Amino acid sequence: MGLQARIARVVREGQEVELPVEQVQVGDEVIVRPGEKIPVDGVVLSGSTSVDESMITGESLPVEKDISDPLIGATINQQSLLRMRNDQSGSRHGACQYHSHGRASARLQGSNPAAC
């Protein structure tokens, strides 16, 4: 089971289009509705919400997000519509970065978590 969303809503030429997350480009404006996974790393352009980052960071409480705050891909937007700007290539989203760190730690501890 992958953590990352498979589809992203991207604004292209003024229109909202759904694309595979691998096709989201650095700098794209992405729309995330309440209850959806944040598809890529980025920053909030408009809107404010709480984000469930527990699957990635282990933080048990939702984290409040507002304009210019960073967002981690694969976390869950809980409350309201967000417009965000992607700042990572599709293959190196936050979930992979956290997961890679977890794999390195696990190797040191002798376990073998699944690949991102």
C-alpha cells in the first residue's frame, strides 16, 4: 500500500484537471479538497485547515496550516479547500523522505520496512 495520492487536481490554463501525481510539475498550483490526501509537497497559497500528519510524522494531533505554511505529500487535509504550490518532483515527496529516513533507522535497528 503506497502512502502517496495517485491523482492530483492541478490548475492548467485556468482549468482544474486531474492528473497522475507523477505528472505534477514543480511550481504547479494544486487544489486539495477536505478529506483528500495532499498529493505532493508544497506550500499553502490560499485557505487554512488542519492536516493529519500522523502517518508520516507520528504527530497524533492535527497540525494547523495557513498561507505560506509547508505541506507534506501523503498527509490528509481535514477541514477546507486548499490551493497549494508544488515544490517537489513527483518521486521525492515528503512521505518518501520520511519513509527513507525510517528505513535507514530501521536498518540500524535490524528491521526491514517496506519501500516507499
